[in-house]
Amino acid sequence: MASFLNSVLQPSAPIEAAGVAFEHATSGAVRDFLNAAPETRLRLRYTPRAMAGPDPRRYLPADVTARIARLEVEARTVVEGFLSGMHRSPYFGQSIEFAQHREYAPGDDTRRVDWKVWSRTDKYFVKQYEEETNLTTSILLDCSESMMFGTGTSKFEYGSRIAAALSYLLLRQHDAVGLTTFDDVIHNVVPASSRGSQLFSILAALEAGKPAKKTDLFGLLRRVADERSQRGIIVLISDLFADRDSLFRGLRLLRQRGHDVMVFHVLDDQELDFQYAGTTKFEGLEEAGEIVCDPRSLRDGYLAAMDEFLTDVRRRCAQIIIDYQTIRTSEHLDAVLRTFLHRRTAMLQKRH
């Protein structure tokens, strides 16, 4: 059953992906789409040219962006950045949020001396404030072969929409965001940026994605932990069909380096409910072989294994303070993001 669960099985069906060419001439249309007010975006028409870049409506339908436009992505932990923004930094600066006192030292700005404390203690202390910073977010999108599965929208397509929506939100709040697509190697990397053309670059990378091969989550997470010296948010979008111990070694590395980690666990309804009936041929999408069976005879064991899998992943994420959510590809994306981000904001407010 373990090998059966760790491969994503589906009725045999040939799947082909067409290559796509891009032209950066359309980046202005994507910027217009990003910067438009929600009510304007509902009316904004985007007409792709032949051989043009990605159509933003594929990943960011106007009705979805209108419903998520007021959501915010906030850092759970202290982050590092370069500009003034909405997130707490480990460095002390000039923002309005008071952090602590320290004893006055020669050379300190006398305007920061707390004279009320001096009047009580006859000692000089200066005020320190938490500097606000722009956030840097890295989105990691699994494009292994198992993500190709879908009884409606594929997991890769849905995961791409999550990546696009989060990028849209982060860029609207002037934060930097980047994207990495991977299977057992890294394929496309869009370095983190908050520039005006960034959304186009991310949509182009999503459009170029072609799920294939197995997943090496640990290799990817270890590389990200080693290369990302600046603390920020790491978003993992995957079906997590990989060795669990290796997966959590990688996630733990990210947490130990001070990163704020979110996991969007994307699964198809059939993977969660296993409603197949009649003799069916299943093919493993990541070299897991094939099996012909009556799925009703396997359903109870499969659902028990899936429940154990989800429970264990959820428990381990909670242990190392990772925000985790199981997502069905049949769910409305705007509802998923609202629920996730509102819950996260509520936890942050409770913490502070």
C-alpha cells in the first residue's frame, strides 16, 4: 500500500504538452492588468497576439483577482529586507513601532533619548524601534510527473494558479517575489524582484512548465536553505508524494535558517476520495508501474493510508511551526486563499 500511495495512479490516458514561445512585448498588458483597480480589472480586455506571452486570465481570472485584491501576505517571523514596508525586520531603525530601550552611548542621536525614563532613573536611555521592511518571498512549485494528474484541473495547473495569485498579492503590496519550478532538478528560476515586469516573468515561467520525472524535495529545500541567506517567506506548492523523512529534513533546515514557511498541499478529489468503480487500469506517473484491479477492493485500505499520510504531514508541520493547508483542486482558489491568509493573520494578531 505504501508504494501504491507514494505513486499517483490514474486511468491510462495519453497526455501531450505543446511548446510555448514568448514575446516580452506583452509585458505592458500584464502590468496594466496587475495595476488596475479590481472593478477596472473586471472590464479590462487582454488580447494576446500570435506567439505572444502568457494570457494572465489563464492564471488570474478577473473575478478571482477582484475577490482577493484586499488580502495581504504578512510575515509570521522577523524578516530581512531593504526598503520601508509592512514587515518586521531584525534591524532597528526609524519606524513608529517601539521595540526596546538601551543605554545611551556617545554618538547616539540625543533626539532619541527617553527623557521620561531619565526623570525616573537619572540615567540616559535611547529608544529603539523595529524597522519595517519589504518582504522577499520564494515560491517553489513542484512540476514532477505526479503533478500532471487531474480529473478536472491538473494539480500543476492549480498549483500554478496559487503561485500566480500569491505573486499578484505580494507585488501589489510592493514586496519582492520569485519562482522556482522543479522535479528532481531545478528547471525555471525567476529571481525575486518587485519590479513592474515581474508578474509577466512569473507567468511566462509557469506557462513553460511541463511536469515530468520524479520529485527530489529534499535536494531542492537544502539548496534553497543554503542559497537564501536573507530571511523571508518560502512557499512550497506540491502534492508531497516523496519520502516524508527527507521532506521534513528539508523543511526543518528552512525553519532553522529563520525562514517563514508555507505549504500548500495540492491533491485531486480522486486522490482524496478514491471513487473509482469497475475494473480499472492504473498507471503510476513516476515510474511506479501499473496495476489492473477492482478499485472497490482497495478503497478502504487506500483511504486509511491517505488519512495517515495527511495526519502525519499536518502534525509534523505544526511541530516546526509551518503554515500548512490541504487543498482540493475542485476548490475555488479565492476561497482557499482567503481562508488560509485570514487564519494566518488571526494567528499573528493573537501572537502579538
